[in-house]
Amino acid sequence: MNLNRLEIMRLSPRADLWKLGSIAVVLAVSPLPARSAEKTRSKELPLVQTWSGDFPVAELQRLPQGQQKSRTGYLGDASAFAAVWQVFQPGVKTPEVDFDKNLVVFTRNVEFYNGTRIVGAKLADGVVDILALETMTSLPIEDKVAMALAVIPRAGVKYIQSGHERIPVIAKRLKQKSN
């Protein structure tokens, strides 16, 4: 090692620029951990009820507008849930769901027919990520898709994550009391 060379680099004008550049990089990078620390941690939402089954392709229009082509989505009221349930589980009484406190999320096939079930839901910054398991096949979707439904708490939910898009969750309107 040549100590004279080190002395020259330390005293050269470039050395000061290098130090200045290093400080600028440290200052530019140091806010990143602080920003990510501001993001709230995700919390696991309880699955109040879950169901899995088949859903006819011909009935996909029963899903809420804007969610008919989505892999994931939600049903925010009793009438939307009943319309889906009638073809999801024909002949089975529609389960009661308190839509003032809860909503029903769904996952379904969009490319291949794969059995699916919802195993979890995580909420972070008002966005729900639905965790689902699927069998892996190469069967084309023909007349049915596999679908899973789950009831989750509504509190704090503003969006359902669906791939790269977020589906806004419409706030439940409070019932007005009549005088």
C-alpha cells in the first residue's frame, strides 16, 4: 500500500467532493427507513364465516359492477350477497350477515379452473389483502369458476386489493331513525 498515494487522495479536491457526495447520499437515503416506519403494520382480520364452491360463468353479472372481471372483490349489502348466493349455493338458505359491521369478500378464478378457499385477510392503511389457496391445474374455464367467500369486519376497510388495482369499499349508510 502506498501511503503517499493515500495522502494525495485525501488532500485532492476530488476527495472533498467525494465526502460531499457521500453525505448527500446518506441524507437522501436516511429518510427512507423513516417513511417506511410510518406505514402502519398490517393486522390479521378474523374470518367470521367462509364458503367455497362453484359459480356459473353465465351468472358473473350478479357480481357488483366493476368487479365482474376481478379476481377479488366484495359484496357490501344483503341484496348483493343474496343475488350471488342463489347461484353459488342453490337451494341453501342465504346465511345471515350483519352488513352494518361486516362485508363479504370473494376470490375467484379468472384464467384456469382451480379450487380455491380464503385462508386469511390482512388490513393495512385501509386496504385489505385477501389470502387464498388454490389448487393448480391447467383446466380451462368453461361453464363454471371456483369461488370462495368470507365474512370479514367492515371497520377500517376502505379498499380491497385486486391485483394492481384497489376496489373502493362504499361506506355503509347508517339507518335513519324516523320520528
